[in-house]
Amino acid sequence: MKTAADRILLLSSIGHGLMHLMTAFYAVIVLTLAAVWQLPVESLLELYAPATVLLGVMSLPAGWAPTGSARRS
């Protein structure tokens, strides 16, 4: 049986890998939407900057939440 630390490492590695996968898919999705919606690619890519900042900012509380709840129990 794996320890809790091993399970945490496995799940966080899977989540990290999925994040990279979704980031790579974003370019394909933008190119497809630009063709379907007949919009310039640049206008759709402008949405990527705020999304990336939000991802970085919200990763901090997402990381702190499990740690804080573990300290309280």
C-alpha cells in the first residue's frame, strides 16, 4: 500500500501534467474558434494573458487551502 505522501505526489503530478496538456490545447482551440467565429486570432489570444495571470494568482489560495484545513484538524 502506498503512503499518503506517495498518493499526494502522484495526484499532484497528474494535475500538473494535465495543466500542461490543456495549455497546449489552448492554441488549437483558439485557431479553431477563430476560423469558426471569423475573428482574428490576435483578439482571442488577448484573452490568454488575463487567464494566465488569474491561474497564477488563484494557484496560491488553492495550495494554501488544503494546508490550512490540515492544520485546523
